[in-house]
Amino acid sequence: MADGIHLQVITPTALVVDEQVDEVVAPGEAGEFGVLPSHTPFITTLHTGELKYRKGGVENKLIVEGGVADVRDDKVNIMTDGVKED
Amino acid sequence: MASLRQIKTKISSVKGTSRIMSAMKLISAVKLKRAQDLLMAYRPYSDAYQDTTMNVAKRCDQKWHPLLRKSEEPKKLHLVFITSDRGLCGSFNSSLIRKLETYLVTDTESFEEVAFSFLGRRGRDHFGKEGLRVTSSYIGITERNYSEISEKVSTELTNEFVKGDSDEVILVYNYFKSALTQEITYEKILPIESGSEGEDEILVDYLYEPTRKGILNDLLPKYAQVRVQRAIQESMTSEHAARMTAMENATSNANDVIKNLTLLYNKTRQAMITTELMDIVNGTEALSKGDE
């Protein structure tokens, strides 16, 4: 289970991110939350804010405009209305 | 036999038609490309949305949200029928209409009430005359406004469903398989139910944040909208593809007609020349006989 998390960031017009990462930090409705491998199933709505994900020590950032995050079986699906590159 | 002039006019009119049709084909090809790009971009989003919603629905009791309410004996059916506004697209609309007509006869017996929503002029015009219960109809759906329209439609559908005015909502549309094949599709979108019931997998319930109610209230209506928009996009892309194919066939038919007419024209012309020659020869012979 230590191969990380599969992160997908999807908007109605594009598949923005589709890769294997080590850690995801997203702007949840009830505050920022982090996801590491073997996280329990978790679903939350998102605020507009910064989505960070780390892969091999490199941190990437995106601005997501609301949406839903679905965390399940070491997968994080983020469906958002739009993203902006940071 | 038709006169040369008649054939000539006919050829030039068919040529004109063929030019128009090949222009329409080119326009459809451009529109298809654009619609297809939008559809291909939207598919992963709507698939992901569906996946998530199904996973949530699997873990939920149907009492937790009105959109999950599954009737034991559904009485009221609502059909959302998606066609195009314009014709000249082969059997795109007609086969859909025919399919729905059979469906209405064979598959809706158990329902007491069937209501309709029409997206697209063709379906509305066809079924509008038959005195069916039409809740709403939309025409003039384009690439620019389909997301607003899908929102309006899905809001209507979900409100109606929540009030108990419908027990089942089914979308009927052409699914875009490829530029050459479109598939007529029925899709039940309400009540929201996960397809794989009765499976033995052990489900760990989600942690919902902020609350389960809040998530369901956000996720489920949006899901209905996503499904409607997806269907509209599938249908629009299919329409352009169907029109492109239809226009291509029509152009090649027109070219065949032109070929045949040209052949006829040449034959007639040659026949006339022969007749004229014979006249001249006969004439000269008659004259030379007279000299002797």
C-alpha cells in the first residue's frame, strides 16, 4: 500500500492531473485536510483554494474552484468546476 | 424523350444541390470536431462524478435523501427525450422517435402516468400533437447554453421527483459511439441507485465532511445535472456526426444522378446529330436523284 495515492483532478473541460503522488493537501469545506496512503474513505466538498500535492519531494500547487473530493482505496478524485495554475 | 435543354437544366440544378450538400457536410465536420472535443473532455468528469455518486449511494440508506427514494411500484414515469432541432441528419431523429413509440407501447404499461420533457424541436413537434402530458420543452440548445439548460432541466426533474410527481426519470438520447455509429440509449437517472446491489463486498462508510446531509444535498442534485448535460452533449455530437454522414451520402447520390443525366444528355445529343445528318444525306440524295 505504500505506492502512494492516485490523484485525479478533473474539470468539465479537462483532465488536469492524473498521476501517482505521495501526499495531497486540499481545501475542504471544514478546513484544509491532508491525505496519505491508506486513508479511510472520505468525501467532502471543497472551497476555492489551494490544492497541494507532493511527489518525490517536489510540491505542486493548483487553485481549485470548489467542487468535491472523493478519497477511497488510495485514490483521490477531485471534481472541480475549474482550476488555475498557481 | 426529354429535350436537351431540359436535361441541361436538370443537371445544373442537381449540381447546385450537390454543392450545397457538400458544403453542409464540411460545416458539420467542423461542428462535429468541436462538439466531439467538448464531449471527450466532459466524459471523464461525468464518469468520475457518476463513480463517486454510485459509491456514495451504495453506502446510503434510501431514507437519507429524497433523490434516493426508490418506489416499490413506480407509478409515474418521466421521459426526457433528446432530439435535434433541425433535420437533414439521416435517421438520427426518425429512428429515435420510432424506438420511443415502440417503447411507449411495450414498456410503460405498469405506469399510470407518463410525462414528457422534450429537448429539441423534432421530438416536440412529433409527439406534441398526440396529446401527451408535456411538462417542458426546450429548443435552440447550442454549445453555448447547454450547461444552463441542463441545469434548468435537472432542477425541474429533481423538484418534481422530490415532490412525488414522478417516481422514475429516464433519459432517451443518441449516444455518440463514433462518427459512424450512434446508439439509442435509455438511462434511468432518478432515483439515484447504484447498479451493483447485492454484492458481498464489505463497505466502509465514508467520512462525510462537513455532514452527510450536506454532502448528499450537494452531490446528488449536481449528479442529475451532470447526467443531463452529458446526455445533451452526446446527442449534439451524434447529431453532427449523423448529419455529416447523411450529407456525404447525399452528395455521392447527387453525383451519381449527375453522371446518369450527363450520359443521357450525351446520348440524346448524339441521337439528334444522327437524325440531322440523316436529314441532310436524304436531302442531298433526293436532290441528286432529281438532277439525273
